[in-house]
Amino acid sequence: MDVTVGVIGAGIIAEEHLQAVEAVEGLHALAAADIDEQKAEKLAERYNTKSYTDYRDMIKTETPDMVIITLPHYLHKEAAVFSAEQGCHILLEKPMALNTAECGEIIQSVRENRVQLMVGHIQQYFQENRTAKQIVEQGELGSLVMINETRHLPYFTRERPRWFFEWSKAGGGIVMNLGAHCIDKIQWLLDTKVSRVMAAMTYKGEEPGVAVDVEGSGLLFIHTEKGIPASISLSGYEVVPKQVTELIFTNGMMKVEIGKGVWVSKSGVYEKVASTKEISPFVRQLTDFVRAVKGEGTVKKSGPHAKSIIEVLEAGYKSHEQGEMVSLPPERREDQP
Ligand SMILES: NC(=O)c1ccc[n+]([C@@H]2O[C@H](COP(=O)([O-])OP(=O)(O)OC[C@H]3O[C@@H](n4cnc5c(N)ncnc54)[C@H](O)[C@@H]3O)[C@@H](O)[C@H]2O)c1
């Protein structure tokens, strides 16, 4: 029997998820819900589903096996907890929630209601990052000594939904939004957790008609439990777009650019690594989740992993405010599998 799906939030990223639903065998999209009736109807029309303006009605009426939550960050917790209470498995967009307390509530509700939760940390599903992880694990380049991650993209654009610029709705700016991807990538690539963070940010974003109170740039210096340091440089002003991860080893270097490729150097010159055919990361992600829903796989670390990312981001904001390095509490390391 097909696994049935309801989509909560019919905004920009919902489309990627519905395309993935169409591409994964054994899935059937029932309905899409958005508080904006036109958006819900438009998406429903394109994907031949029903539309709702209230996701609670959608879940109660359609009783989908799983939901995909693509709401603004401040609504992640309430929608995830409601969905879990209704017995729906949950694929929840990143970042998991506004803060660690909300992440804890989601994890507890998912456990109590015995549903599967995956937080959509999509970086793990890009072919370039998977190739990079294999190279790190093979150890051919020697010991990894540091990672430098750079992401520049125009953040304060007309196309970006306005809620991204309000702290109360987004939980932060470019660091919360894109930093979540960077922290996920580093922790996943190295199979470790961040143990301390030092950060400096700027708050100079402007948008006509919006009281922008989120940061537009951030520089983070982090240390992992494996003793490997990393820098994350994020900026969203008038930039030349760039998205590059460089990993520095004792016997060489590796460069990773999503959508472009992976390069390795053993003698001072980068050479491109042959890559396998790219499959949509959203299809890969959903395939993994559906296997878990069917009891054929597991996503059991996804909630704690996603919560650990919010913990690092919270520590980053605290470090910026206090002007000093912030250590993550030791109990965090004990309770994360
Ligand atoms: N994985 C990725 O690469 C990626 C990319 C973009 C966005 N995201 C994440 O996806 C989420 C959504 O981002 P987006 O860019 O699609 O935002 P968006 O604003 O385009 O979509 C959110 C939708 O939720 C709707 N909404 C608001 N309140 C609602 C409510 N109470 N009930 C029902 N619908 C409601 C809005 O009308 C909007 O259509 C965020 O968590 C964002 O960080 C992830």
C-alpha cells in the first residue's frame, strides 16, 4: 500500500518536496495546506492533490501517514507536535525549531507518539558532500587538520519571504538559516559534534517596510570533539555568490562545491574527482525517510542531531553577545547518540 503524504506549507521549498514525492515509488500526495489559500490551491492543482487553509483540518480529514512540514521556523514546533499527536510521521524542514527547548518538545512528542522524525538536513544528500565524506573516511589525504567553509549569497532580496528578516519568526538571520547547513555538514562529514564556538556577526540588513532584526553576516570559529577546528564565513550583503568547503589534511587538500564538483590535491594542484550521476537530494532524502516509515531503515539520530545543530547556533549567538568563546555543555555530548 502507498504511503500517503500531506504537505504543510505551500511556499518556495514545498515544490521540491512534492517533486520528490512524485519521483519516489510507493508514495501518494493527498493534500497541501497553506494559510494562504491561493498558494495552497496552486500547489494542489499542480500536483493533483486537495488543498486546505488549515493544516489541522487537513490532517484530521485526510489522515496522511506522513507530513512534510515546510513552514516558517516559528511554526515548526507546533506543527510537528500536532502531527506527532495525530500519529503522522514527520519530515520537518531545517532548522529544527527556534531554540533547543522547542527541539526537545518535538523529540519528546515524537517518542511518546511513536512516529518517525527526520529533519531535512539536505546537505547529507548532495552527491558532492557524499563523495567528500568517502574521501575523508578513506584517509588517503592523511589526517584532517581543519575545514574552511564559505557561503556568500545575497540574503536581503525581494524574493525572500519577509518572515526570514524577523527574529521572532526566523530565530536569526543568515547564521540560523545557512549556518544550520554548515554545522550539519561539518558534524556529519566528521561524524563528531561541535564542542565550542566563537562568533562575530553584523546586523546591517535593510528592507523597506520590514523591521529587520536578524544578522546579515557571521564569522564562526568552531572546535569539534575530534579536535578538528573549522571556520564558517557567511555573508548576505552585496556579495559575489560563493559556496565552497575546503578541507585541509596533512598530505593534501579537498575542495567541495555543490553543483560543481569535488577536487583533491596531493601535490599542490587541484584535480577534479570523477563523480557518480547526481540524483535529486530531495529524492534521496525522502527515500531514506520512507524506508524508515516502512520499518526498513532508521532515522533515529535525526532529531538529536538536528537539536545539536540548534545548540551550536544558540552558542554562536551567545558568543557574539558576550565576545568570548562558548563551550557546549558536557551533558549534551553524553545524551547525543
Ligand atoms: N533544505 C533547503 O535547502 C531549504 C531551502 C529553502 C527553505 N528551507 C526551509 O524550508 C522552510 C520553509 O521555507 P520557504 O523558503 O519555503 O518559506 P516560504 O515562506 O516560501 O513558505 C512557507 C509557507 O508557509 C505558509 N504558512 C505560514 N503560516 C502558516 C500556517 N499557520 N499554516 C499553514 N501555512 C502557513 C506561508 O504562507 C508560506 O507559503 C524553512 O524552514 C526554511 O528554512 C530549506
